Amino acid sequence: MTLPPPTHSRKDRTTRRSTSPVEGPLIRSLSDHTMEGPYSARFPSSPVGETSRRAPVIRGAADERAHRPRRLRRTRRTRSTERVACLMDRPPDPDFAHRPVMADEIVELFAPVPAGWVVDATLGGAGHASLLLEAHSHLKVLGLDQDPDALVAARSRLEPFGDRARSVRTRFDALAEVVAQELPPGEPVVGALFDLGVSSPQLDRAERGFSYRLDAPLDMRMDPAATRTAADVVNGYDEADLARVLRDHGDERFAARIAKAVVAARPVATTGELAEIVRLAIPAAARRRGGHPAKRTFQAIRIEVNEELDVLPVALEAAIDALAPGGRVAVLSYHSGEDRIVKRVLRQAETGGCTCPPGLPCACGAVATVRPLRRGGRTPSPAEVAANPRAASARLRAAQKLPTVEATR
Ligand SMILES: C[S@@+](CC[C@H](N)C(=O)[O-])C[C@H]1O[C@@H](n2cnc3c(N)ncnc32)[C@H](O)[C@@H]1O
């Protein structure tokens, strides 16, 4: 089956690469491991197979990355239309640690859905996915992630669930194609989960180049085979574009000053250099407020590198479309830009895009496809934030697919 490439809204397509739906079964021959309880995610990994039609070959990529000069790492790309056993050679990684956020709420939210598949669009280390499978015997999980390290950890964690779990390396804007290709005909999608942003291992591993606290080459790609890196944004964007990125994706009030300082300091090679440039560009009084001074800049550049806000609405709409009646979609977002998109897409589905004046019966023919499960969303408990400060900015929004096509009002 030949799939068309996903459509994208951005003018610059040069950095696009595969969002690779895959062929064939995906979980196989996973090794034994022990499960851990909720709120803990330490994942021994195991050799697994991976298939991809358009994904780059990354056989032994972790090893290669460690020994290959930086210049080669960034420029060498291999495209493949053949089956890729790229994770088979990866060494076990005992340090993939990520605590699933609002795990109790997520487990509870999917309890009432009919039997079928939950698409976990941001599988990560399968923290949420494994909890769902443990708690709900009527559910199966199709997990997507673009990060091969996450998939290694996830596949190991999901092994005990056998054919109740599948995983695919892809960017989640290919959700519709992957669902069509992976799920047996007639088996419904009853849930979709998006836990947006980065995982703890992505942040905590210096070599991934995401962290302002660890010095490493500027990278920030969730998919190490993607073409554009943080270094390309930091050193390649003109000053106005860079300031726009910092403002739009980071709500950074000193965007113009930071962009000017970055351009003056080029070339900027490492996360440490960038963090220091940002720190010095921010007025001293402002540096003392609101956490690390480079936090918003790093968030903004990461979002730009991974095109996070471009792919989110595409994937969310596809997930809502895919849901069977009574199915639920849940989104955990971590900053205002993400949450605005989530609200907009859910609102559109709730109203069907009705344009009639409030209070009057709908005459425009709009059709609602979901109902919201709790207006305004939910946030983590103080206890959870105390135990896991990375949960602090989380907001959970959810909706349920309507049983039949219903008029908006
Ligand atoms: C916050 S982590 C998810 C953690 C997971 N819920 C768990 O409990 O282990 C987000 C994951 O989503 C992946 N991700 C983010 N954006 C993605 C996208 N557009 N397509 C595919 N994967 C994405 C990241 O690589 C990361 O592994």
C-alpha cells in the first residue's frame, strides 16, 4: 500500500522527513523484564525489531552517534524503503526514566470507553500505556513515537502485554495513515492520548542537546534522523525570525534582545553557550524571576526544531475522526501555545464550527462530534507537583465522541 506523505502547512518544507507509517507487525521477540509500579518508569530495554517505509535507517544509531564527529552526525542521512531492524543492535538502556503525568486521571478517564484500541500518540517510555493496559483488560494500545530511544524502552515495557500492544516509529501527524495500516479491520479506536512535549530522558541526556543545564552540542531533535537541529535555528535564522520564534513559542518578552545577542555571538555551538548568551541578554532584575533565564528560549527553539505546533492540530483532528462513538481523547499540554491549539481543536469539534448567534437554534448545519468531559481542563494535584516538578505546568483536556451525529443545538 502506498501512502501519500502527510500534508503540512509551513512554507519551509526543506527540513521535513519521514513521518513513516510502517508495514507489518511491530512488536516481536521482546526479552523478559520486570514491571514497576505507577509513577515510576525505569525501563530496561531489549532488542526489538522496527519497520519503516520511509524512516531513516538508524541501525545501532546510539553507538554510532557516540563515536561519529558532530559534522557527520548532522549531515549523514539514509533514506530507506526497506524493512528496518534498526533497534535490534541497541544496547540495553537502564536509565530511561520518565514519570507519567496525571496517571491516575488518565487511567480513570479511559475506564468507561468501549473495548478496542487506544492510540497513544506520544508513547515515550510507555508509562501511561502500560498503566492503561494493566488497569483495563478491555483495552489495547497502539503507541506512536518519533524517538527511537523511547521506542526501545516502550517495547521492553510493553512486552508482557503481548499482542495487546503495538508500537510504531512515526511522527504523530501520520496518525490516520498508521491507524489505517496497523489496526485490524473492524477493530475500533476507542481512545487517543497525547502527552505532549519532551520526555525526561530527552531533557536529561546531555547529548540530546535539549537542556540549558547540561552543556552539549545544540540539537533538540526528538527524531535524531530529522534534518533540522537547534544549531540550524540558532545560527541560521535571521534576527527577526529568531525573535518571532522566541515570542510565539516561548512567550519570551525579551525576544528581540535575545535574538540580537544570539546573532552577534554566532556561531553558537553548544547549549551552555546559548544559555549564557540568553542570560546576559536579559536585564539583571528580570533574571531573578520566573526560573532559569534560558528556559523560555530553549522551549521555543525546541518547538521550532520539532515543528510541534504545526503537527499538533493535524494529529488531534485525525484522532477525533478516528474515534468510535463513546471513545475519548485526552491531551496533556505543558505550555500556553499547545493548550491554545488543543482548546481550539476541541472547541471546533464540540460546536461543529457553528456560526449562529449564541442563544438561537443552529441554522448553519454545524454538527458536533464530541462533548467536553470537563470544561477548563484539569491540573495535577499539589502532591503530584511536589513529587514531580515537571508536572507543574500540565493541563489535561478531554472529550468524548458523540454516539451519533448530533445537531449542535
Ligand atoms: C512527555 S513524553 C510521553 C511520555 C509517556 N506518556 C510516558 O508515560 O512514558 C512525550 C513523547 O512524545 C514524543 N513526541 C512528541 N511529539 C511527537 C510527535 N509529533 N510525534 C511523535 N512523537 C512525539 C516524544 O519523543 C516523547 O517520547
